[in-house]
Amino acid sequence: MVAALLVAPLAPLLGGTALIAADRSRLRIATAAAYGVALTLAVVALAAALLAVWKRPGIDHSWVPAIGMRLHLAIDGISAPLVVLTAAIGVLVVLHAGWREPSATYLGALLMVTGGALATFLVQDAIAFFLAFELVLVPMWLLIARFGDTTRPGERDRAATMFVLYTVLGSTLMLVGILVLVVSAGTSDLTHLQTAHLSRSTQTVVAALLMIGIGIKIPIWPLHSWLPAAHTAAPTGGSVLLAAVLLKMGTYAVVRLVVFPLPRGLHAIAPVVAVFAVAGILIGGLVCLVERSLKRLIAWSSVAHMGFVVLALMTGTTLGVQAALYGNIAHGVISALLFVVVGGLKKRWGDDDLQTARRALRQVSPRLGLALVVGFAGSLALPGLAGFWGEVLTLFSAWSPGDRPLTLFRVLAVAAATGSVLAAAYALRVLRTVWAGTDSLPDVVTDGGSVVAQDAHAVEWIVIAVLVAAVVALGVWPTPLMHQTAYGLAHVSRVLVGGAP
Amino acid sequence: MGTLSDSSGWPVHPSQLIVLLPALAAAVSLVLVRRARIPAFVVALLGALGGLAAAAQLLAQQLGGTAEASSATVGPLPLEPVLHAPMRLGVDRFAVLLAVTVAVVALVVQLVARWYLREDRRYAAFAATVSLFTAAMQLVVLSDDVLLTIVGWELMGWCSYLLIGHDSEREKARRAAYKAFLVTRLADAPFAIGLVLLATGAHTTSLSAIVRHWSGQPSTLLTGGLIAVIVGVAGKSAQVPFQDWLPDAMEGPTPASALIHAATMVAAGTVVLGRLLPLLERSDAARTVLVLIAGISTVLAGFLAYCQTDLKRLLAWSTVSQVGLMLLGLAIVPVGHRADLALNHLVAHAMFKALLFLVFGWISVLVGGTVVARMSGAVRAHPATRALVAIGLLSLAGVPPMAGFVSKDLIVDEAATRAVNGDGVSRIAFVALAFSVALTAAYCMRAWLILDHRSVVERNAALEIVEDSVTVQEVGIVELFVTSAQVDRRGREVGQPLVPIVPEPEPEPVTVVAPDAASRLGLRLLALLAVVGGLLVTTPLLSLDWNHPAWALIAATLLLMAAVAVFVRVQSLGTPYGDAAGRLPLTLRSVADRGLGMDGVYVALTRPVVALARLVAGAERGLETGVHSTARGARGLAGVGARLQNGTPTAGLVAVALGVVAVGLIGISLW
């Protein structure tokens, strides 16, 4: 059982490194072989992750005694859904890569991101957590810089550089925060940190440092500027990993490093962060109303959705953390779906400009059309799809924010509800132009002809179908996942349990 | 049925099946059927029939007193201790009554839709959406949980978006769908906030527990929550100032309109407020808001209905007016009473409005449109529709002994009683009701006179006379037109050579497949219910005081309606299509056709938002460039440094000298 804990992150990490190395060396393995190896490794990682989630084994060994770092791997109700999500997305992105002849380096980078993210969610040590977190950045940069948008190489390089520089800035602040936290608490173990007693001023300083550092990675407005460019430039697999995995690591870090160990620090800075989060919801929604590039639009909608997650976290109540964790997973699945669909559309169209008149997607490619509808309906938090529960429970938690300033959070709840109206406006704006089409082009007969051949087939359709099924399943049946996180939260005494007066 | 009626031994409660079966039908249809027509119809029909059977089963249990009061859905959500979220359905007499109503209408709509969309490529998607719509409405009807109510509420909005935009090839349909969803979603924001307020205050999402919690303590917070909910209801129910999405929603296929108007969507507001009625009764401020919104809506929409040149839009506005009536029926209820008045009218309205929409859809297929010019004389030309239209309009107008009469009269009666007893809200309601009754009679009479207009018959008869006339044949008037020289307006010959006039070819006789037997049976069922639905008040499902009618009030109402009818008849005389509204000033009619220009107001309201969005997007571009340029600046600085590091002695000496000066300056300044 313990092996599963190690296999889940190490198989993709080592396998990915091997693939990249092999591609660099004179070996030059065949595409099909690399694809087979990568897919096998991703499936192995998923199987190991599922086994670990099911059996909940644990490893706790001394690793680097000099700084008190331990090799402590475990899974609880809070990380379990994220581990499964990451491993599953890992399989899907590798599978999806088969749609267009992938190079071994590309597959290797995908695997390394997956493995690094799995390690991030599994480790229970703050310093090891930071290491795993940083491990992901390099292959991600590789994905954007080498395999990104070939139509505008200048833009792509700029986006890749900015992604690395900006997020490393975040990492630096996060590292400082973690070191202060670890030194003042005297332990780097995340479970022990949950019960550490720090003075209010230390907590505030550390929480502020961490929130700025992690805020770049989530991202929280106004620290988000790297995100739209990175998403636009990244290849489909990169966009999916960025949205479904990397952003999730940020919110997970807030839960583990801020919400649990630093309740009083969070109490001090929560109002400010919550205001920025809601500003992100509104500004993200507004930008989406006029954004012309479809990929950028989805990236901006991510800023808005992460705003909901952060707002819920800032309440510090069990309900808020529940809402945030659910919204986190939901956004992972929905944005993965959207980026797969839109990546496919961009390949077919040649660009992703919304102003270009095109034939109705529901006529030309019914499968992609259906997936786009599900994706954007999920994005506007339609009930019955995954996005709903996170956002509606965020409203509940912001309306009864425990010991936070009541009026402020209620105003923020109203603003967030307004943001969901904006979400409906931009989601339907896209569907109206892309899905329902424009009048200026003649209608196409759907049966026969080369047009239908453009619809999603084979691996692309499998990936889309799995994601659609996940979005629907999470929306229709929220109870199992909520029980997972509730179980995880039940062991954390530091979370506020109360509601409004 | 033996096992089914024993609800404890049966794993699935009928109330769960009512929601589940239509939802399953939608899912199965979407996943397995996709494009095939007949399987899609079979699946949709099975869903609707199953839903109706389950509702009937529940009705039997309710009447027998064996119905379980509550049943589980997805299981309680673990949100303790902040929120208790049991996520259960609640079964009471209202829920049962409404569930049956919704199931009946949904079944008939599915039957007729198969005929109406017989040549539509996307029939399967339409049928699946109708199934999902039904499931969503049943969820709202049966929900005893705020979260479930929001789920059904917003799902209905989405389904209406899909149905209204069904013919997405047309820009008008796309726009109407977009508008309907956005306007209702805008109102959904306060609706959600209102329900969140009520639920968090009570620490539970169970509606019945919320009502129990807040009943004891009237407060401004409660009033605020209720008003927010009322605003949301106004959005979904197309009340002022959100009313304008509903007439535009006529872009959807007629069966979709029948569903949206009769049993789902617009009626959902009444259902939710009906559940919250014990709280509403105690808050005079919320009641006043409700009576103002509903009162203005019912009168304004009644007037606009009278002016419409499109009879389908007339029906749409009449829905706004009738839903206003239902909401008035909620506002006037005295403390301690339940929502019987409003729900009784909801049921009656569902029957006659579904009937009217479906029959109008049938007629529109026969005559090729729903504008007055097309519809004029339609029931004479197509006598099969005549009785159905007559029943629908009589019930809508509230003529005894129709269902519409009973339900409307009881509301008027209650409003009058409470107004006499000095309740201010009821006084406003009574005035609005009086206008509404008169206007309803007026537009129903107008619609009937148009549909029953003689002129088509007369024109045909006259044509025959002309053709038979020897004199005309001798003159050869047709040849005269063809051969004689063209003249201008003053009769002077136009110098140009004669253009040979080719007589237009006779239009091909359009063969319209008549609705199949099942559709007709469904329509007859609705007609029957629209007639005898009034008997519902005698059943234990409603507790209304029906056997002490205020005869004087009824007589006065009927007199008013008769007077209005005579007035409309007089107005219609001598107009081209028997259209009484033809005598109104043209500007008024065109403004009324455009819904008093509310659409322009909506568009104007979006402009500042879009302007703000452009501003924000511009600022964000600037921010992004700024952040980018820090990277470029760093790179530039590095470049400068690299260039300075060129290894020549001069550059090195300059750098050392500058360094010494700088260090010296720092030393001096710190000294």
C-alpha cells in the first residue's frame, strides 16, 4: 500500500524525465512508443492514486534532519479529491496528446507536471511541499515556450517568460512565508502546524506574505496578469494542466498553509483579500463581456471563478472551506473541458477570434457544440453541473462569515451574486456567436460532406465525453465529494465552525 | 399497484419518481437517441406518462391519507454546523395538486410537439429539453429545500433558453433566448440572496423549518429577504419591470410557449411564494411590494394584450396579466390562511392557457402565421378548432361555469371582503382586479371576434358572385386590365411600352397534416379540465369557502364583463379583420406591440455595463503591458550590464571610478 503513495508521483516524474532525456539523446524513440509509455505511466499513476485514496496509507521518515524536513506522505479528505482529479487529468491530457502526433518531450513535460502536482498534494511537510510546488514550474514553462502557439512565436515567448518570472516571484514570497512559519512554529509538519500556537502579529505577517505569494499562483486579482497570456499561448494540454492542476495547487496551499495554521493572521487579512477576490469576480466577468479571443476569455473566467473560491476560503468557516474545495474541483473539471474544446476549435479555425463569422457549431460539429454548451453552462454555475454547488455555497458562507466583519462580507456576497449574472452574460455571449452561429453564412447540411469530419472523434471525443460526464456527475450527485471534504475538515479544530449570529 | 401503494416497502417514493422519470427521459434521450425521431418521442412520452402516473399515485395516497410527508433526494449535505441541509422533497396537498397539473400539461405538450415539429431536424433535442424542463418544475413544486428550489428554478431558466432559441438559425430567436435568460438571471441574483438570507438566519435550508424559524420573529431582515425573493419571482414570472422577456419568448415553437406559460417557469414564482406565504402574511412591507408589482403588471399587461397585432403575443401578455392575478391572490390572504386562492387560479390557468397556446399553434400552422390579418376568420375556416378556442377564451375571460370563473371570482371575493375590512393592500388589489377583469374580458372578446370574423367567408362569397356575374364577364374586366395602357395616378397614359402582365401562378394548395388523434385527445382533455376544473374547490385538495358566494359581487363582475364585451363588439364593427383594437390610434398600437419600448430600456441599461467592461479591459491590457515591461526592463538592464562587461580597461576604470564616487557619496551622507 505504501508503494502506491510513492508510485503515484514518482512514476510520472521519473518517466517524464526519462522521456525528455531520451528525446534529447541520440535514442530518438518513435512517437508511438513514447505515446504508449506515457499513457501507461499516466494510467499507473492514476491506479496508484486511486489505491492510495482508497486505502489511505502513510509514510513518515526523516529526510533532511538539518532543516527538520521529513518524508511524510499521506492523504486525507481534503487532498484525496485533488489527488484523484490530478491523476485523472494527467491521463486525459496524455490521451488527448494522441490527437496530434506528440513529441516525447511534450509527453514527458505533461507527465512531469502531473507527477509534481501529485507530489504537492501528497506531501505533509511544508518545505517538501514547496519543493514539489516548484518542480511543476519548469515542465510547465517548457510546455508553453516550446509547444505553445506557433502562429505568434513572439507573444508565446513573452508569455512563457512572464509565467516563469511572475510565478517564481510568488514562490519566493511563499518560501519566505513558509520559512518564517516553520521557524516560529518549530515544525514543518503540516499536521503539527495545524495545532501550532503563534502570536497574532507573527500570524498576520506570515499570512500576508503567503497570501501575496500564493495569490500570484491562484491567481487573485490584481496579481493575475500572467494568466491570460500564458493560457492563450499554451498548447491544449498545457492549458488544461494550468487551469485544472496548477491553480488548484494554489488554493490547496491557502488551505494548508494559511487557513489551518494561521487562523488569527487570516482573520486580520481576510477582509482585504476577500475584497480583492470579489474584485476579481467582477473584473473577470466584465473583461469576458468584451474579450475577443476565446482562450483568453476562458482564462479570464478562471480569474472570476477562483475569486469565488478565495472568497469562500476567507470566511474561514467549515462551510466556506467546503464551498471552496468543491468549487476548486468543479473549476478543475469545467475549465479542463473548456480548454480541450476551445483548443480543438482553435486548431480547426486557425485562430480563436470571436468576431469572425462562422457557421453554427451545433450544425457543423454537434459533439463539440454539446461540449461547449456543457462547459459554458458549467461556467455560469448552472445547477445540475459541477460549478453550481461551489458558487451557491460560497454565497451561503459569505452571508454568515463567522467572526469576520458581517456587513462587508454580506456586501461581498451580493457583489459575487452580481458577478454570476455577468458570468451568464459572457457565457451566453459565446454560445450565441459560436454555438448558434451567425446569419451571414449559409446553412450547412449536417449529414455527409467534409464538414462533419471536423467534429470530435476518437481520443478527442473520449476525453471530452469523460470530462462532460464528470461535470454532470459532480453537479447531480454532490454528496460523496462533500462527505470526503467534511471528513477531512472534521479533524481540523482550527477552522471556524460557527455561522452568522 | 399493490406494492406501489405500500410506500414503505417500495424503495422509490412516487414524489421522487415525479422528478426522476422526466429527468431520466431527458438524459436517455440526450445520450442514446440523439437524432432519431421515433425513439426520441417514445422516450419523452414514457417520461411524461411515468411522471403523470407517479403524480396520480401520489394524489391517490394524498387523498387516502397515506402519503409520506417527505422523501430524500441526494441525501443530506454535510454542511453542519453552519447549515443543516436535509435536501428533501416535501409532499403536501398543494405539491400533489401542482405535480398532477404540471404532469398533465407536460404530457399534452409532448403529444402535440411531435406533430408540431414533424419536419424539425432537432425534434429529439426539443423533446429532451421539454422533459428536463418538466423535471425542473416538478422539483420546484415538490422541493422542501432552498437549495433544491434554486436548482429547479435556474434549470428552468436554462431550459427556457434552449427552447426559445430552438430555431437558432433565426437571429430573432437567438436574441429572444439570450434576453429571456439574462433578464431572468438578473432577477435570480436577488432571489438567491433572499433565500440565502432566510436559510442562514434559520441555520437550515429546509423550507418548512425556515418558515417555522422566522414565523415567530418579524424583523426588517425578514422583510428584506422576502422582498429580494419577490424581485426574483417578478423576474421569472415576467412581472414589472422584468416583463418584456416573455412576449419576445414567443420566438420559440408554440408547444414550448405552452409549457413555459401554462405550467412551468412563470408559475414557479407563485409556487415558491406560496411556500413562504406564512412569512409573507406577517410582513406588510413585503405584501405591499408584491401587490404593487402584481397589480401594475396585471393591469398593464391586460391593456397591452388588448392592443397586440399578433395574437400569440396577445396570449403572452395575457399570461403576464394572469400571473399578476395569482400573485395578487397571494398578497391578499389573511394571516393563518394558505395559498389556496393563488394555486387554484394557477391550476385553472395552466389548463386553459396550455389549451389556447396549443390550439393557436395548430391554427397558425393552418393559416401560416399568428398576426391578426392571418388569424382573422380562422375558426370559421377550420371548424375543428372552434370549440377548443371558445372554451379556452371563455375560461380565460372567467365566464361561469368555467374553471377560470371559479378561481378568479374567489380571488375577487376575498379581496373585496378584506378591502371592506380595512386592509390597505387588499384595497389596492381590488382596484387592480377590477381593471384586470374588465381588460381580460375585452381582449378575450377581441380575440374571439377576430378569429370568428366573417369577412373571409364573405370575401369568398363575393368573389363567387363576381365570377358568376354575366355583366362582369361581358365587360371582361380582367382582360381590360391586362391589355389597356398603363396610366399614372392622374389617369394620364404612361409613355412607356406596355409591360406584359403575367398573372401570378395560383399558390400550391398547402397540405397540412392534421394533428394526430393523440394530440387531439390531449387538447380535448385540457378543454374538459378548463371547463370542469372549477369543481376542484369541492375536493379536499383545496380548502376554500366556495359555498357562500357573494352573489351581488358575482353579478356585478358579470355585468362589467358583459358591458365590456358589448363595447368591444361595437368597436369591431366595420373594421377590416373584425379587430376592435383597429380603432385605436396607430402610434399607440405600435408602441404597445413593442411592449412600451421596454426593450430599449433594457438595451440602454446594458450600455454602461459594456462601457465599463471596455474601460476595465483597457486598464487590464495596460496592467499586463506594464507587468510585461518589468521583464523587458530587467532584460534591458541585464543587456546594459553585459555590454559594460566588455573587458576593455577603459570601461572597467570608469566603473571603478563611478563605484568609488558612489561609495564616497553614501559614506558622506551617512556620516
